[in-house]
Amino acid sequence: MIRSCYCAAGWVTGADKGRYLPLVSGVAANVARVPSLVASVPAVVSTGAPTGPLWTDVASAWAAITAAFFALATFVVAVVAASYAKGQVAGARAQLGQARELAEEQARPYVVIYTRTRDEISPHLVDLVIENLGVTGARDVTITAIPPLTRSEPGATAGSGGEAVALPAAVPFLAPRQRWQTYWDSGLQRKDSGLPDRFAVTISYRDSRAAQHSEVFVLDWNTYIGRMWPTEKTVHHAAVALGEVAGTLSAWANRDDVVRVATYDGEDLDRRQARESARRHREHQELLRRVLPAAEPRPDLTAASLPEPSAGPTPESSQVPTAPAPASRPAEAQNQDGKQG
């Protein structure tokens, strides 16, 4: 038991030794007295001649045994509590480390490179964008692409090599949410150019604590294959239409030709149509008098006989009077015509 107590005492390390060693020493002393006290009890009983106070020694022996067991139990409980506290401290340290790493990740800059289509202009046009998505600034941003980024040339054939996309050698500072953007290529021109479709781009930069960061991004033109989009008219299309109107007006202004502008006046048009209808009616009546001398003349419609148009258009005044149907020929005239025929 004494050996086990010392072994347990040796297991406790660090600052706990100064707290538990006195307790272990007291337990060991009480346990050491137990064998001598227990051995004296049979001798006193067999001889009947006690060498000291009998019940006092027995009580002391049992008290020492009880104290030793209680001390040992206290020691075991203390060791278990120390182990549990040690685990709690280790867990708290791990949590603090994770929280520190998370805070550093959230506070660092994060520079990315990606492509975006200019849907507001044309869904076939693709831009190259370098943007800082973090909450702190990035310093000394460098971009390396394998293979180098290339752009197709208008009218180029397959295998022509294309045109190199100009990238900055280094961006001194890129603020949070700040972006660097340039036109990359058109999907319609690139599909038959024979240029590479997949690029590995490495971006390196430093944060505010001078820590170096580097990420690799893959840009692949195959992600746009099979892409569909709706046709939408935006402010850009309205601006283009206004530009065309401005160009047309400018061309007219630079020419010496006379530009005729057609206008419409409802009341004037009604009067002109009425006069034209009256003229045709008079001609019709004159033709009837020449062909059929015996026919009764029809009332003539002249512009003077037409009602004046009112200030506001009404259903009655806006209608143009129509010429009446020609009168039927008399029976005698029809018989004479038949005889002549």
C-alpha cells in the first residue's frame, strides 16, 4: 500500500506535487502504524497481562486504519479531479487555438481570380477578374498562369497562337472588395481558334502581418459549353438605339437635301375629304344629266352646304358624307334604249 501511495505520488507532476505530497506522507505514516497495532491485539488477549491500556490501543489502531483509508480515498479523488481538470485545460487550450485560427482566417485577405460574362452587353464576351474577397488589404499581389493566358484575334485561323492577355507584373495593394478586370475573349471567336481551354493560375500576396499566402485557381473555358441564356433588353441596348438615332440626325444635318415632315390635322383632313366627296358628286350628277336628260337633278353637295366642323370632334361631324347612289332610269328611257339597240 505504501508503495502504491508513493507511485501515485510520483504520477502527480508539476505544481500539484507541493499540494499532494504532505497528504501522501500522512497516509503512509498512518498505514505504517497499522501492522504493529494489529499485532499487539492477540498478544494482549492470550496472556491476559496487558502491557498498556488495551482499549485505548485498539481504538487507536482502528482510528489509524480508518484515517488511512479515508486519506487514501481522498488521494484517489484528488488524482481523479486533477486528471479531469487536466483534460479540461487541454480542451480549453485546443478551443482557444481553433478560435485563434478561425479569427486569423476571417481577418486575412483572400485574393481570387475568376471569369464573368458581360451579359448586359453580350453573353459571349468573357472578362478576367482579380478580386480581394477578404476583409483586409492584400499587398504585392502577383499572378502566374500556366500556360500563359491568350486571346483569339478576329479572323485568326486555328493554330495562329492568338494574342497574349496583358496582366500586371504586381499589384502593390488590393483593398477589400477591390477588383482588377480586363477583357479576355469572345466565345464565338475562341471556339475555332485552337487556343488552350484550361489554365492554372497561381496568385501570391502578403497580408498586413507580412504573412505570405498563395492559392492556385483553375480557369476552364469548357464550363461555358452548352450554356443557355434568355435575351434581355437593358439600358445598354437603349443607349445603342439612341446612338443610332443620333447618327441618323447627324447625317441629315450634314446634307443639303430638304427633309419633308408629314403632319396630320384631323379637322383639316375631314374638310379636304368632304370637299373631294362633293366634287365627285357634282361630276357624277353632271354625267347623269348628259346621259339621261330626262332624269331629275339631284341636290348638289358643295363645300358651302356642308356643316362647319365643331371645335371638338363628335361622331356626327367626323363622318364624311358619302355620295348617294345613282337614280334608276325611267321606264320610257329604258324602252327607247331597247328599241335603239
